[in-house]
Amino acid sequence: MILHKIGAACFSLVLLASCSKVTDTPTDTQNTTVPQTTSAAETSDATTASSAVSSAASTESGIQTDTPTNTEIDPDLFSNASDGADVTVSDGNIYEQKTINGQNYSLTIDLTKWEHNTNTEQIKILSQLFWQCYPRMYERFHDLSNPPTDVILAIENESYEVAEAYDNHIHLHDMWLRGNTEDFDCITHELAHIIQADWNDEYLEYSSYIERFADLCRYEYAMNDGFYNDANWTLQTIYEEDDRSESVRFLVWLDHVYSDANTDIIRNYFNVCRNMMFTSDQWDKAWEQIFAGTQLSGKTIDEVWDMFADSDFAYCSSYGNYGGTSELLGKYPVREKLKSLNR
Ligand SMILES: [Zn+2]
């Protein structure tokens, strides 16, 4: 078992025979008033979902989570989850289908092991999140990894980890959103794992890149322009994440500053990571290929890191109040630029 730290969580990567399962387990709880650590050092002391949830504080108003209810699923609640999505409820599961830019997608919310700790309003928000985030990530990267278009989100009150992803399947522990009432974008992170479609860490400079990419997507594709995400989970500054093996912000900087209509440096990165082009000890060449065709062409990765360290992008706060704009996004409209490029 290889243990990874990811975002606000630490994860264990369980290698299976035919695919790898990426399991995400928080080492500490979300905090709605203090910017959350995004990338602590890799650690082997992953906690279980049940222990993490038991210490989680339910502090948010607006979403009622104190008392589990036996609310039955009302199809009408989900019919507006995405304009034009066909929604049916059968055997307690929710099936949603929609065609976006000619591509058919489906989301199955599997509630066979749901015990109503995640409330129906939260499930509706997760549904909306899927339709906002997944098709955009799919369109950007699908030709590089052939990810699925039919995704299953199972909300399960079982004793395993907070969240995990493998193949087209995401598990979310039924207790997680009860205790961390607005941590919806943990699912953006899991959806990014689905898009990755099983990166092989023998071909990554650092195995942590699996989690750094999922965190990059969590930031760039956060639901409702980060309305929930930025008040609960933020990019760390270079003081906390001081090398490229750990820094999510470095990837966000590369994308925002050096991608344009003609180049997508994160696609270059994704292609190298996904398609086993360079072994771990060949990454000087890998970075050459990632930078090729951009303004960074010809520079070494160490030179590029130093450029990042000299920029205020590395230091601005990315914490934002609900609906507000963080210092970082005020100076660098990361998500606006991404949308303007149809990514
Ligand atoms: Zn993960």
C-alpha cells in the first residue's frame, strides 16, 4: 500500500490487480473559518472515515444535517439539477443523463447503502457539481486517457475511507458531508481521479503528482466558481508547499500564466503523466516536453520553479468568503481565463 497525501486529506493508494483505487482520507477536519491546509506532507497515519467524522464539527448553517431523516428521494428534487438532464429514480437510485456538446454522459447516484446522513439537498448539490465539472474536465483531457462517460457516485455508510475512486466509480462515505457540510468539492477531486484513468506512478517524477493533479482540478473546476471550496479549502502558499512534488499552486500558476489559446501546458503535463513517456528518473526530459511550445521552452524545471518563487502568485492568499474573491483570484482570474479558453 502506498500512502499519499492529497488536498485537505491524505490518501492511500491501493493497488488492485487490474486498476488502482485512489482512497482519500482526511487527517484533519475541514474548518470553515480558517483556510484549510491543502497539501500536508505525505503521511502514513491515515485515519478512517469514522474516526475523522466523529471529530468533525457540524458548524454550517443553511444545510440541516443534525438529524438524519428518512426522506425518500423525490425525482422532482433532482429534475432541475442540470438543465435538460433526464432524471429517473428506480430502486432508490437516481439516474441522470444528458448530452453536452454531442457527448452523452450519465450519472448514477447509488443509494443502496445510504443511511440518510447525507441529506437530499446535499445529494442534489453533488448532482449539480457533476454536471458543472465533469464534462469540462472530460472535454479537456479525454483524448489523452479515454475516461468513462458513465459515472457512479455511491453514498455509502460503510466503515471505509471518506472518498475513493476507481474506474468509473466514486465512493463517498455517508457521514462525511454530515460532519463537513460544505466539502462538496472533495467530489471534484474524485472526478479528476476518474479523468486520470489510472496514472502509473513508475512514470511520474513523484507519485504525489496523482494527488496534485486532482487538487489542481479541485481548484480550477470548483463548483460555482469556488463558492463552497474557497471558504473551506485553499491553495497553500510557497511557504507551506516549497517544492514541486507538493505544490498544487505551482501547477495552477503554470496553467494560468503559460497556457493560452494555442497551448495548454496542463494537457502537456497530463499527457506525459498518463501515457508513460518517461520513467521517474527521466523527468528532465519530461519537463522539456511539457514546456515545449510555450514561453518556458528551453528552461529547466529548476529555473521555472525559481520564476514561480519570484512571483507574487506564489504568496497571495487564495482564501475567499462565500461568493467573495480571494486576493489571488483578484489579481489572477484563474477560473475566468479557463472558461474564456473553453477549458
Ligand atoms: Zn485523491
